[in-house]
Amino acid sequence: MHNLFEASWAYLDETDTPRPLLAERLPSQSDGSWVVNPDGTMRTIYVLKPDLKWHDGQPLTADDFVLAHGVYTDEDIPVSKRLPEALMSRVVARDARTVEITWREPYAGGGGLANTELPPMPRHVVGDLWGQDKNAFMNSTFWSSPEYVGTGPFRVTAWDKGISITFAANSYFALGRPGIDTVRLVFVAGANTVGARMLAGDVDVFPTATATLAQTLKDQWQADKGGDVYVVSMKTRRLYYQFRDVPSHQKAVLDLRVRQALVHSVDRPALATAVQGSFGLVSDTSYPPGTRLYSRIDQAIAKYPYDLARAQGLLRDAGWIASTDGLLRDGAGRMLDVEVRTTEGQDAQIIADYWRQAGINSTPLIISGINRRDDEYRASFPATQLQGGSGGYLTDLYTATAPSPANRFRGSQNRGTYSNPDYDRVYRLQLTTLDPASRDQHLVDLERITTQDLAVGYMIYDAAPLVVRSPVKGIRNANKELGNPFYNVWEWTVEDPR
């Protein structure tokens, strides 16, 4: 959804290839706009397209990127992820259209900054506020009201908190005026309610449909061709473990044998079918079948098939012995209590049931209401938490991205505060290695480390079906395992039903 109202130098197409968006062209080593120095530092030159404007019609200039770098690297501003901005030692405006970025070290994506990588900030709106009062900057109504101005294909025109956000086509968009005049994003409690509204013609696009509902709508539309269901991505549902000392922390999950047992004791094929229906598929890695590195990763990783006897043996080795009531206890008589938190109830309940069969005293806890938006609460689970992937297929468990008071606990990819020097070393290498073959090996190594150390337990793929009514045209990222369904939202159109 970020693609609706924001844009950066480039966008990633359906093959995950960067294409110029705000940039006139992307830096290249062949023309000297991307230079790698002998000491490992880099310089990239980005040139803006002429006459770019913000949503409010004010000029978009190189100074807006200089401001953005200052904000994203400001330790007083809570930012969940400071990469790649933290790798930049300096960002300067050569002139109104030219930005020169000096890099402390090589960065593989330096020639195609896309999506959320150094997006500009409107200096004419928030520049002075950041310089004078950072608390006022962070709490400004600018961020959550029609005052917001961005660079994307649509601008905010109305924001009814908790109900809807209305967007209008941005006539100043760098790639031309979008094909749809108005987009209304509505917040609805309950997927079935959205499904009913789609059948009634009240909702055109449903990007967060459950697999069951998507299949139901697909079946109902089969005869009259009332809509389509696209599987646009297959990210994984991961079981995160708590490695940080938190209230009621179940320290047993710090033991690798216990983490291994927790995965071995879940019948993941049955879980996939129960949760995803015909879309269901077990995941042993974050990379889906069909992606470029899958076969290499599949050979390198550790796997944990359903094996209850193996799980119980690992738990015995870790000091957890079955008592007369069938529950596991340690030498002091304490039960192995393992809560599994999630925002989705069905999968957590199934996992807890399997763990109880292994003798684990497990209970599911559904994160709801205000707790869903409380990052500190989300990062303070006592044992395990099940959540979907985000931000691509690389499971980001880099220590520096873990939640902390400094970033207001916004490290959503590493909520359990996993920390491993070997992982950190390879993570840095995949960021800074420019040779494609070498970088691929680092990505394979990261999945090997993740699975061997069970930093997270991969459960199932989340098919993330995109349900669309037939009048909506132009979706080109259809039925692919990689990509953002909204990457070309400015090209979409809606046919007149007449």
C-alpha cells in the first residue's frame, strides 16, 4: 500500500528489477555515476527528472533527499530500520536535481534505491520542525491527516481515523497521471464482511483476504467471471522465539533442543491445509519454490519434519521429563509453559494443540485491539510468537534491527531480539557485496544459519491472495511468487460497468 502515496528513486517491477521512478536514470558503473573506490567506499550520483513536484505542487528537489537522510539517521528519531541510510556517510545536493551519495562501504542496492530506501521528505513542510523541535516533528498531525504530502501516484484527500482514507490521483506523479481518479481505502472488521461487500460490488480490491475466503469468492465468480484471485506473493509464517529477558520469560526456548522440538512436534502439512486450504504449502525457508535461489537454499538448510518421537527425545535431553499427567516438567517440578501469540487465531490454536500432544503446557493468545499497535507489547512475548513475513524474503534478524527503547520497539522483523555474530557478519556481507555470485552465496548462508540455529521456525507459506473484481484492470504482478501487487498501481484502471 506504500506505493499509493510514496515514491523513491526507483520502483521494483514484477521481476524485482529496479526501474527509474523519480530518477531520470539509475546510477551505473559504466557511465561513472556509480564509483567504487579502492578503499571500499562508494559514490553514487542520482539525477531527478525535471519539474518534479510534491502532492501540493511545490517543487521536489535534491534538498528533500538531504533532509531525509538527516532524519533517517537521527538517533533521536525512532526508526525501525536505518539501512541503507546508515551506510551513507554523506548526502549532498549538487544542484536542485542532483544528489551525490557517499557510502561508507559497498552496498549492493546502491544503484537502484527503491520503495522505502531514502524516500524524500518535504523540506518545505517539515524541515524547520525537525530542526527546531523533534518531539513536535514526530507528533505532528502531518503524518496522519490530509495535511500529508508525498510523491506517489495518489494524494490523501480525507482521513477518517479507523474508518477510511480517500486518495485522489496525483497529476504531478513522475510517471504520469494514474488511470484511476479516486481510491478509497476502507478499514473493515472481519474478512467475511469484506467478501460480502465485494459480491455486492461495494469493494473492488481485497489485498488481505484469507485463503478460505479467496477460494470461496473464486468459486462463486467462476461462472459469471465476476472477479479474479491472484497469488502475488508467498511469504512465510514464522515462529519467533524470545531471546530477550522479558516479564514471564520462558527461558527454555533459549535451548536449541527445545526450539527444535517445538518445530518437530507440529504437523505442518496438516497446518498448511487447515489454514490455507488449497493454497497450503509447508515452508522450510523464507524463499518459495520457484524463486531463483530456492534449489540451492533447499540443499543447504536444516529441516524439521513432523516427528513427535524425535521432539519428545529432544525435550528429554533438555531435562524435561513427562510426569504422570502427561505434562513435561523440569527437575524442580515446573511445567514447560509455552504461550504462542499471534494476530490470527486458527494457526496458533492448532500449534498449541500439537504442542500439548508432546506434553508441553501450551496456550494460544490472540493479539487484538490496542495491543496490535503496541510495539513494545508485540516485542515482549514470553515464549513464542507467530507472524507473517514482511519486507521481502530475507528474514532480517540482524542484531541492530532488534526492538529497543531507542527505536520504540519497532524492530518488527526481529521481535524476539535474536543475536548471533555469525549471522550479523554474513548479513553485513550480503549488504555490501557487489559481485552477484558472491552475494547469492551470502543469502544462502543466511538461511543456513537461520535454520541450523533455529533463529525462527518456518511454518507454512502465506499465499497472500489478492482478490479483485473484474472491472479492475492492469494488474501485471499476477500469480507470481515474488513481488508487490501494487507496484504498478498507477497503471490500473476500472472499466465502466455499463
